[in-house]
Amino acid sequence: MIKILHTADLHLQKKGDERWATLVKILQLARAEKVAFLIIAGDLFDANSQAENLKRELRPLFSQNEFEILILPGNHDARWWQTSPFLGNNVKIFTELTQPFLYSEGKIAFYGLPFEFMSRDELLQKWQLLKPALETKRTNFLVFHGELLDAFYLPTDFGDEGRERYLPVKLVDFSELAFDYILAGHFHTRFEVFSMKNGGYFIYPGSPISITRKELGPRRVNLFKIGQPPSEVILATPFYQEIEVFLDPTQKSSPLEVVEAALSNLPQEARVILRVKGFFDGRRHNLTEQSFQEKLEQLTAKYNVEDIQPEYYDFQRVAQERLFQEVMDRLNQRSDLEEAERTKMREIVIRAMVEALA
Ligand SMILES: [Mn+2]
């Protein structure tokens, strides 16, 4: 059984940083899983200039591996490959769509389209060139870096990109082509698999480390055996995680305890974007908004919190009002209300009274 590891969008910038460590981790996984191929489907480097600086550092990592490393130029590192750089003994770079890399006595073929700006119509003509060459008796791979139009994506799904179209394709474009797997890159947000009409798969593995704050949750690579469906493997690499804490004013515990409970038990790779919403009674907990914020910052320094979005409200003036307490008691006595409705109504009352008493 031939195993393949597929990733993309590492956006390497310099040796020794977290992105570099992510590449090292991927190579370790490839070794441990005894894969035959490591496929990097574009944007290995963040920019052409960084690629130039890093190539000597990469050679020892990319040499003496038991597996082949096939690299596709993406939109971030499209130009750099034109000078045929040497990256290591086991490395091949896709430079021409019509010249596949063949293995296993020609039973496995990897086609790759190095990135250049093209419209969908121009791309359709490119695929037509391949049609006679794609033998159905072999396993055909396409390595691709661009946008799949079947899914609704936002510009932020591709890292920091402008509003241009980056090699737009639709699944239907491949329906008469005998590709068994399209190993793609460019879509950073998450691991996604699409089934094609011909029975093949189109796979975006997502970035293996968060490049922007839109790339949330643990990062993944695609590890699979030829003939079987793609499958996701979680990497222990840095990722962003949004945590939203809603402070319920009827809760007895201190708002700081509520925040801390939400932050504990996160993996150490998580970089947290913390949003604190809702209300607390400052008098009851001996807090002001100022002192709460200070304590919040002290607390979050212990965890990997990169950003606090302070959307909380000290409603102590409202909490002291007899009318408010009466309304709350009535709300709590209503047995016909779902808990979610009760919370909603409580919030409406608080907001109205906050404004009325201002
Ligand atoms: Mn990218």
C-alpha cells in the first residue's frame, strides 16, 4: 500500500520559527508513517525572496529521506522556481503541466500546474491538452494551487490575498478527466474534501499552521493510501481559537472564574482570541470595569491569549434597583419559558434599564 502525505501553504519566512518547526513536524510524520510521497501543493514559501534565502537551509531537511518530495509553485512563490533551484536529492518541482512525474513503472502519474494567472476558460483549454494522455489504467494525480468555485469562499479563506481570482476551477471541469485525486492548496481555512463525478477526490488540506487569525482550530494534513479516500490527521502546531465567554448576571461565581474556566483545558498550541460578553454585578463581586479589565489581563497572561475583545458591562446600578429584582424574580418563576428564552428576556430587560438609568 503506497502512502501519501499532502500539505500546502506553509508560507515559510525564516529558519527556526513556528512555520519552520511545522515543516520539521510534517517531515517527521512522513518518516514515521513511511510514506512514499510528500506533496506540497503550493506556497511553501511566503515570498520569492524568502525562498532564495531559505533554499540552502532546506537542503539538509529535504535530502536523505526515504520518500519523494514533490513541490508545486503557488501564487506566493511562483517566480522563484524558474531558475531551477536545488532543494535536495529527493525533491522534484512541477514546472510543466504536460510533463508528469511517473512512478511504479508508470502506474502512478503526478501532474502539476505551476501557478500563473489564468482565467477559467484558459484553464479549460489546458485540461483538454491532458485528456488523451490520462490513462485510466494508472492512478492519476493532479497537484493544483487555486480556487474551487463550487464552494463559497471569502478572500480571507486564502490567507492574505487581494480580490483577484487565483486559478478558478469547478469540479465539473474535471468530470471527463481521469484524475483519481486532485491534491490542492490555496484554501487555508480548513480541511475539505469534495467528491468528483468520476469517483475521484478534490482535497484542500488547509494550512498546517495558522497563517492568519481566520484560520481557526487545530490544523491538519492529508494522509492516505492510494486507492483509499483522503483522511485528515491533526498536527500539534500553533492555531488560532476564538473563545467567547458570556457573563450571566445571575451566576454566583465571579466573572474571572468564568473566564478562567473557559481558558483551562485548551491545548498549548492554541492562540486564543478571547471575547468577553454579557454582564456582571460589580458591587457583588467587588469589581469595576477597570479593575475587571486589569485582572482579566493578568489572568490571560498565563494562557496564550493574543487578543481580548472587551464587550462586557458592569450593570451594578441596574442590579440594585428593586424593580429589576422584581422582574428577575418573575422571570425565574415562569415555568413556561425555555432557558434560552429566559436568558434572552433577561438581557432585554438589562439593556433597557441600563439605558433608562443612564
Ligand atoms: Mn497560501
